[in-house]
Amino acid sequence: MASPLKRLLIGRPLKSTEAGEQKLGKLKALAVLSSDALSSIAYGTEQILLVLVTVSAAAMWYSLPIALCVLILLFALNLSYKQIIYSYPHGGGAYVVSRENLGKNAGLVAGGSLLVDYMLTVAVSVSSGTDAIISAIPSLFPFAVPIAVVLVIGVTIINLRGITESASILAIPVYLFVFSIIVLIFTGLIKLMLGIDATHETASVGTHVQGVTVFLLLRAFASGSASLTGVEAISNAVPLFKKPQAKNAAKTLTIMASLLGFFFLGITVLAFMYGTVPELKVTVLSQIAENVFGRNFMFYFIQATTALILVLAANTGFSAFPLLAFNLAKDKYMPRMYLARGDRLGYSNGIITLAIGSIVLIILFKGKTELLVPLYSVGVFIPFTLSQSGMIIKWWRERSEGWKKKLAANLLGAIISFTVLIVLFLTRIESVWPVFIFLPIMIYVFHRTRSHYVKLGPQLRVDETMDLDVPDFKGNAVIVAVSDTTKVVEGALKYAKSIGDTVIAVHVSVDREQGKEFVERWNRVHPEVRIAHLYSTYRSISEPLMKFIDTAKQKADQDNYSLTVLIPQFIPKKGWENILHNQTSLMIRTRLMMKRDVVVATYPYHLKE
């Protein structure tokens, strides 16, 4: 039943030779990898206003110079990540840059931050998309979390279908959003310039507002910089592009940065001109759309495309997280399962891990975007700062042609990114404190994982010049765990006799009388196989069996015999019927796998009906 459902949701498996077809051109890549950055305009300006409005509505004019500062940071990041793309065309972004130029631990800090940040990308994007839906249909407010979880599952299924197919699905809503925001900005500005709409700004530019401090402005700038999250995704995903990969990735990054800058500045200007104040159940973008168009088709069109791109912006995380996990796994800092490609040639384990993590975050933070955004910003500005610093070291070491200009661009980006990071720590410590817990834990886990793989290699590697420490056994003793005299046991005994020099059946009973009856029945049916009957005082099957096996192992070692434990098990015809039977054999096998020098085997008996 599961297989047809999987094929329906995910599609037919792709051959390894079809991997070349799973590459992206600039238009599709822009839809997949820029949706997170472009969608952030739905909440970027709002985050600035939420800080300024705590003083008074008159302070909202400060959003304009703050927006210009955000654009300067965007410009610096665009230059920097284009350099990263050309310098590290195999992907990895901030992780690879930091690891190679600042050291392993710096790379792990960047990689760990980005892994969590991509989970937050999904959580923030989907939560913001849910907010946009609720802005249009306020009655759905109590169901925000369930709606967000369902949306994550939907985006996960789309991504499991493969990068090319997910890009085809995403392209239409992303470009509809781009079209709608362009129409919104130009229509709003034209109406204001022609005097069709009266301006409602709360205070003119330059007005002194009591209570506005440098610290408050820095906090607003740091909050507005959340609009820049997702800028780094293209540098992580260079291998997804068609050839020439670096050139196509760099052009896509420039297009994305240009659109993002225009959208962010345009929305901020309209918010100021219309005197838009953040509200609980209605987003700033929704208020601007209503001011410009009223509650007509265009308003609902913008709400719909905004909700769509906010939800589908999660796709940036789904594209970048698996590739980052791949790079970490390749360096042995994450489990090897993240190296494996799924049926559709995507890194399915990374996609599923990301989905689970983001759903947990949505539930923990109750789907509230304002609670997620500060942690989201810290998660991306840590690798921003590290990658910029890493590139500074790279240019200083290499001193290639034009290195001073490149270093200057990275230095500007590093200074601004570090400033934003410090401000976030100082002003939003109540929201970002989990960083000080999960990052050290992740780095510890990374090192423990690598340590395991480093120790594993020499233990498994065969050296032709060495004498292999493998004992030469004289024979094989087989213990068959039996519950009753059945066809399953009959087959298991025949197999045991074919591989064993000595065969012993062992039975554990929890009732003495029933145990005696079983032994008598066994001796009548199988007089040629010795039965060891064990009584369990505390009704545990596995404990007496483990003690018996330990004793048998000691005897086998003395006689230089190998020891095999054979578990008979019947297999129901239909998979779901397994839940109707206890899983004693599974638990016994699990415990036996922990014992040294004991071979564990299963004799399966398949039921016909």
C-alpha cells in the first residue's frame, strides 16, 4: 500500500544517468533559490516598524534611512557572495569558506548555524505565509499552527519529487508575486505623485522624535536586516546550476539582489507615505495593498501570491539544507545517510530532516513570526560574518590581481554583519539565547561523529601485509530460540542442522506447568534435538535467554566453536498485519547484536494467506 502512495506523491524513480537533467537554468534557479530572500519583503519592513512604533508612530520616518543602510549591506553581501561563488564553485558557501580560511571550528560554527537557520527559514516562511492567509481570512486565526504544519508537509512532498520538478512548480507563483509587487509599488507611487491618494505619513522626514536613540535605531536596523536572509543560499547551491555553473549562479544572485533591493525600498517608502502601523492580525504589506487598491481583485491577488511565495520560500531551505548536510557528511561531521540520493536524485534524508526540524520549531514557537525572526537573523548573520572574514583572509594570503577591491568589499560586509550580530545579541537576548545552547551542542556532536568515523576506518580496513586476527573455529554451535512446535520452528531446525555441528533448542516459559507440557511435547516431536527449558520468574523472555547465551558462549569459546543464535520468525502476507503480533524476536535480535562474537540469524517463514 505504501509503495503506490509513494509513487503517486513523489513520482517514478529516476536513473543515475538522468542526474544531468536535474540542473537549473537561471530562471528556474531564481524561483527556487531566491524565493526566501524575495519573500522577506513581506515582513522585513514590518520588523523595522515594530521597533520604531514602540516609541511613537511619529518615529516611523526613520524607516527610510534604515532601509538605505539595509540596501548598503545588501550591496556588500552581493559583491561578497559573487566572489565566493567564483572562488568556491563546488558549493558549501559559508561553511567551506570558513573552514578553509578560519579553521575547522569556525567552519562548523558557520555550518551548524546555517543548518538551524534553514529550519528557521522554513518555519518563518510558512508562518509568514499563514499570517498572509489569516490577514485575508481572519476567522482562521485559531488554526495557525495546524495550517503551517500542513503547508510544510506539502512543500516537503514537492521537494521530494526532485529539484527540476519543484522548480517548475515554484516558478509560476514566484513570478506572479514579482509581477504583483512591481504593480503594487508603481501604482502606489504614481497615485501618490498624482495626488489621487492623500499621504498619511505620521511625521515628515527630519522631524525630531523624543525617545529615539542610537541604540533603538540599531535595533530597528538589525530587525530589518532579516530581509537579507536567504542571500547566501545561491552560494551554497552552485552545483545545482547548469554549466557554466559559477557564471549562472553569479548572474542569478545579481538579479535576486536587484529585485530584493527595489522591493524592500519600495515597500518601505509606501509604508511611510501611507502611515502604515503594524497590527496583530493584518500584515503591513496587506495594509499597503488595501490602501493602494482597496478590497478588490488586485488586493486578494497580492494576498494570494504573497501567501504562496512565503510558503514556497521554504523551498530555499529545502534546496540548500541537503547540500550543506552533504558537504558536512562528506567531511565526516554528519551521518553518511546524508550522502545518499533518493528515488528522484535529491538528497531525501536531508529534506526529511529539515521538514521534521521546522515542524518542531513551528509548534514550539506557536507559529509566531515575530518570535522566530530574531533567532532566524542571528542564525544567518553568524555565517555572514564568518564568510566575509574568511574571504578577507583569503585575499590577504593570495594577493591576486584586484585583491584590494575584493578585500574592501568583504571588509565592509564583515563590519556591517558583525555590527548587526552584536546588536541582535544586545537587544534581543530574550529571543536569541538558544544560540548559546544549540551551537556548542552541535559542534560537540559534529566532532563526536567525525571521531567515530576516524576510529572506524582502521578497524575495518584490510592490510594485505598484516596477519588478520580471525579465529579458526573447529565447529559451529547453533542455539534455536523456540516458542512452540510449529512449521516455523520445523524449518528453522532443518536449517540449523545444515549449518551447525551442535544444535540446541531453548524455550523460555512464564508458567511452570505449561513449560513442563511443552518439554514433553518437544521430546515427542523432536527427540533428536536437545531442549533447554528456562523459567522466567519475572515474565521476561529476553533476560533468561541472554544469560543462557552468555553461558553457552563461554562453553563455545573453551571448545573453539563459533556460536550462532537462530531466531525463527513468521512473516505475514500483508505488511500491516505485523502490528497484530508482538515483536519479541525484534527485541531479542536487537539485544543480541550488542554481544561480541555471537552470530545472529533469522529464519523467515512467509505465510501464504
